[in-house]
Amino acid sequence: MLFIVFIALALTAFVDSAPEWDDLRVTWGPNIYTKFNQQPRTVADAKEQGFKLVGPAECGGSGAYNGNAFIKNDDYALTLLYDKNGFIAGIQHGITKELAEKTGYPSKKLQPPFVFVDNRYVISAYFTDPSKICTEGRSAKEFKDEGTGTDIWLQTGNTPSEVTLIPKQQKDVAGTKWVEGKCFITMGVHYWYDIKPDMDCDTFLPVFLLYNGGELNAFGWAFLADLPSPHYEHPGISVIGVSLQHTSVPENACT
């Protein structure tokens, strides 16, 4: 079973002088008015909405990721990362040690990008330069000008200095290990990492990219485990097959 968390960075039309990524929403659904749940992009708003700090109070204090981590209702499936100045800097998914032992996920072959910290396994993506999140952070003007962020850096190692910059333009994906799937309505053109018909499912990178009009404006987590959270979607095999249509991977592979 594939469990997916969809993360959108822009849902509104671009206008001159407006940031390219002007929003942060999670959880896909066919009805954009009942899903695509907007998330707070400042610590002040997060606290107002019931999010609480988890992990060290010092930005990047754990050494395993950069930023201050906030969750709501004790649900690590949606962990928001903020810089030292309280502006959105990234997003993280966490699986408690107990749940990992129960499900057998993540496999050892996925550690990293999953890193064990504070009794949970986390996978992190950053929207701003990871090296500056806890050293400089962003100013209010930079947040206003840039919006949610400027790029996506996926943490691929045990420390936040080990990251991979995701191509922001679809044309720049060529020549990488990202494999094009199909365009799915209200989501975009899917890309999956290094998928093959005979791949070892324990090595399946649980990340997909989404491009609209040639531009990166969303991505998501995709986990091969039965994980409980209202933020997950549980697509059927037919839906998964649609997203893989342009690949040589069978639609029921790793599901």
C-alpha cells in the first residue's frame, strides 16, 4: 500500500512582483475546497493554530536537521520547519520508533535519507538554503519577496549539509535519475526517482516531484507502509498506475 502526503507550494496565479511560491498546503483531494489544507508559514501563526515545538529549542540543535520543528496534535506526519527568525524553511515527515518497528519501515536501505533523532525517523526537505536556516534565517522582507521559499533541497544524508537540490525547471530534469510519469489533474506531471521494473522496493525513494507548466510547484512523500495520519492519501493501484503511465514500471510494483 502506498501512503502519500502531497505538498503544494503555489496554488494562486502569479502576478508581477509576487513570489513564485506563495502558499504551503498539504493533502491532495479531487475537491480543492475540502483538501489542500493551508499551513502556517510563520512560528507565530503556527502557535496560534496549535502547533508545538518538538526537539531542541535551539535552531538545528539536534544536528540531524536544520530548523525548529513544530507539529500539531502529536502528529509527526506533518512537521513544519522554521528558521531562526520564525519563517517557514522546510517540511519534515517523522515516524516514531514504535511505529517503525511495527511496520518495518523505513528499511535500513533508506537510512539515510531517513535519520533517527529524538526517538523517531525523519526525512526532511528545505525551501530555503539549509546552510542559512539556523545561522542567518530570513528577514521579513525576504519572506515577503520570496514567499514560501526559493528552491527545494532534499536532505539525502545524515546531516543537513548533505542535500540534493531539486531541478526547479522541468527541462533540467533530463539527464538525472528522476523518471517522468504522467500528468494527473490538480497535481501535475509526476517524477519518481530511479524507478525500474525490477527494483528493490526497500530502496524506493519516498519522494515524487510535480511540475506544472514546466515549473516545480509541488512535491510529495510516498511511503510503502501503513502509517496513520489524516494527512495521508491512500490511492488505489489504478491511481498509482496513472501516475506511472509513461514509465516502464508495472502499476502494481511496490504496492
